[in-house]
Amino acid sequence: MSFADYRASLWPLPMQLQSHNGNTRRIGVELEFAGLEINDIARLCQQHLGGELDVVSDYEIFVRGTRFGDFGIELDYSYLKKLGREKNGHDQSDDIENLAESVLALIARQLVPYEIVTPPIPVTEAFALEDLIKSLRQAGARGTGHAAEYAFGLHLNPELPDLEPTTLFNYLRAFLCLFDWLKHRSNIDLSRKITPYIDGFDHDYARFLLKPGYAPTMTALIDDYLTFNPTRNRALDMLPIFAHVDEDRVQNTVQDDRVKPRPAFHYRMPNCLIDESDWALVQSWRDWLQIEALASDTERLDQIASEYYQHLNSLGRLFTSWREKSARWLTPELL
């Protein structure tokens, strides 16, 4: 076995490896952290992945043409990115404006993370990101646990195997049923708990979705989701998928230009613990694969969904832990 094959063997794959078009499914990753300058981050990305640097501004750099596509590195602050683009578009700038921007940037860098946004990468090759993460750690990257104000996250954007309503429905049911376990497993940092970005789904929506006999069309699935969740602020944000299917329907309810249509989930629960030596991307990937495994096994999914529905409608839920009860539906090989 070659070293590359050995490395790949440590990165488990989903049961449904191919998308509906026969290609290997892909995953995008968003990594938030502090402690490094944007130019250093970009150079490390280029060192590991190849490509050419495209400096848009002091707050935004792309690494173009890597073996996977274009990587984006940015300060996660839209206003500063806008100022940076406008500044680069003019030959001269006002000294007062430059001073104001500098002060704002200085403050922002203490609170706002830099973010690496990857292109969609085949899940069979995504393990290659682990070496980049290790180099960022060695260079001084700081993650969620480094400071009380660092509400930094790791976002996974796995491509769906297909866009059939039953497939989306099954993934949603699997996520609802394992959410308590995922939340405990993720050990979400307090700084992130107090933000709305990774809210779970309300129990009212869980009851609605898991009610026996509910078998929605795609239109009904989207409309019902938007009725209960007219927001991006969910640990599993479905708006990008639904906007990919029917953008007008989503934008009529959620007027937000941050919703980017794409045939991929937006799973945003994990912390980014990049500065901890025993932390790796594969840990959160394994947790996500529990959702994949359950969504792919309809018989097992129906059983847990029925039991969770009963749990939600029973006074016993006040005295029993669904997290502990749901653990028996986990796939042991992924733990």
C-alpha cells in the first residue's frame, strides 16, 4: 500500500460515494481561525496545493488554479472586504479614510477570524487538507478555545448524492434524530453557544417532520422548512440546497444575499480547534458520516424517527436523555 493509499484509508467514505451524475461526491470546507496574517495563510495554501496568488485587497486573497480549484482566504467581515475592494479600485484615497479603515481593521483582527474557503473537493481526496491544517497550526493559527471571544467554527459542505425530495427528507430526519448526540459530541464552545448561528431546529419542527405519514413533495418540503426556519441560523442550514432547487421560493421568504445556491449541505456545528495538537478535520467528518449512514438506511431511520417522535410527545422526555437513547443507532465503526 502506498503512503497516499494509507492516508486515504484513514479518511472514511460515505456509503453513497457517487452523486446522481456518476461522479465522486465532493465536499467544501470553511475553516475559521486567528493568529496569522493573511499573506502567510495564502502562502501556506499555495505551498501545499499549488496555484497562483490573486491579491484582491488587504483582506481578501485567492489561490487560483490549485489541483482542486480556487481557494479563498478572507477576513470574515463584509464591510472591510468592501472597503478593501473599493480602495484597490482607485489610484488615490483620502488620508482620513485610510486612518479610519486602519483602526477598524486593527479592531476587527482581534475579534473576527480569517477564513479559508475551499472549492468542492472529491471526498476521496479531502484528507489532503489535513497537512495544510497541520502547517497552519505549526505557524501559529489559533482556534475556538484560544480566547473567550473566539467564536470560530468549522463548516462542512458535503454534496448531496441526489436532489430527490425523499433523499433530502431522510437527511433532515437523520440530523434531527442525532442532533443531541452531535451537540454533545461537538462540545460547542460557550462563545459559539451564545451566538444564533448554530441554533438547532425547534421541537415543533421536529414533531412536524417526524409525524407518521408525512411524505412531502419537494415543494412542500421547502415551504414547510421555510415556515419553521426562515433563517440561515441553523446548525444544518438547508437554505443553500433549497435555493439551488428553487431560488425564487427561498428568496421570497429569506431576502439574504449570503444564501448561495449549491447542491450541498451547510453543516456548521463543530468548533475549529486548529491549535490543539490532537484535533483533525477527520473527527468532524466522522461525526457527519453518522448522518450519512443513518440517512442511507431507511429501515433503521424509520425506527429511530418513530421513537424520537414518541419521545418528543411524551412527558418522559423531561426525565430521560434522548442523547443517550439515540446512541444505539450510531454506526460503531465511525466512532
